[in-house]
Amino acid sequence: AQTVTQSQPEMSVQEAETVTLSCTYDTSESDYYLFWYKQPPSRQMILVIRQEAYKQQNATENRFSVNFQKAAKSFSLKISDSQLGDAAMYFCAYRVNYGGSQGNLIFGKGTKLSVKP
Amino acid sequence: GAVVSQHPSWVICKSGTSVKIECRSLDFQATTMFWYRQFPKQSLMLMATSNEGSKATYEQGVEKDKFLINHASLTLSTLTVTSAHPEDSSFYICSASGLAGEASYNEQFFGPGTRLTVL
């Protein structure tokens, strides 16, 4: 069975500092996608960053970057220069790439990130 | 990015009544739509996957006769909670992905969610 584990229920970071959120997953598939989603108090799910498993290069999006370790099945999110608006629930998610069809997302339990001014 | 809307954003109903939630893709054709349920301070749980023109595929433990899903067009899917009870109170979120070959295919775009309260 495919599972996603986020071992940090809550994290806190000082404004302008850097924080890393952890995620591990379990799968026997070789072709898949990994995602980090942000869910602020409005509860709108927002895609933060995406990583294709076949790409060795870690994805980056402005202040957000990932450390993708395929062999270790690890996919951590680093947020640099943290801002007050980064405070939210962060969900790690996994999806198999079936090629011709869309697979469903499997979510971790989430990490609540607080940002201190 | 692509936009997905949900209506209503919140609804309160009496126990025993049915409630319909709409999910629309506004600027792309959604071949696949997903329905999730989220309890407070918990993660998203997939309820069902629907492909346009086909019957929905429900996850284990989800009652298909209670949660009716219709995906009759490439821009609209509906979730009907039939004979709602207080335990059905939750936050329901839909997501959609587009046609193969389109930019919207490789990503799921989420609606803003619907908060259902059953009295």
C-alpha cells in the first residue's frame, strides 16, 4: 500500500528564518509525483511545489525548495526567509503516474506551521 | 492556474434532508474530478473519483447510495449527500484535472470547499 508520513504535527519558525518540513513515503512504483500543498485558514488548498520522481534535480519555487531522496523515499520542504503568510497546514502528497489516466492524491496527515514575528 | 469553484461555500440543513454540492471547472475541461472529505484538524480523505460520463469509483467504506456523485459534463460534477445526519457534517472539497496533453492534466486543481452542517 502507498502511504505518506509526516512525522511533525506542528512546527514553529521565526520570521525571516528557514524551516524544513519532513515527509516520507512508501511505494513500489517507480513513476510518480510528489507534492507539497499549503492549506491556510481559508482552507483553500494551494499547490506549493511539485517533483517528478524521474527528475534528479530538486524542484524550487522562489523561497520554497525540496530535498528529494528517491532511494530513501524522503521528500522534505524547505521554506527560506519565512513570512507571516507562510503560516498554514502543509500537506505532503503522492500520486502515481499512470500515463494515460489521473491517479488520486494520497496525503500525509499534515504539519501545522506557525511563524513568529 | 486553472480555477475550480464550489457551491455552496457553506450549508446548514436538517437531519434527513438531502444536500447537493456543485464543483465546476471554470476555464478548463475536467475529465476527472475527485471528492474529498476533511474533518477538523485532519487530512483530506478521498471519497470518490469520477470521470466524465462514467460512474464514480468510491473508496472503501464510502457509501455510494448515501454520497451520490454525478459527472455529466466536462465542467461540472455534483455530490449529493442523501438523508444527511449530523455525522455527515464535515468540510467537502473537490478537485479536478484536465485533458491528457493539456497543462491541466498533470495537476489537480482544488475548489475552495463546502462546509456542511447537519442539525
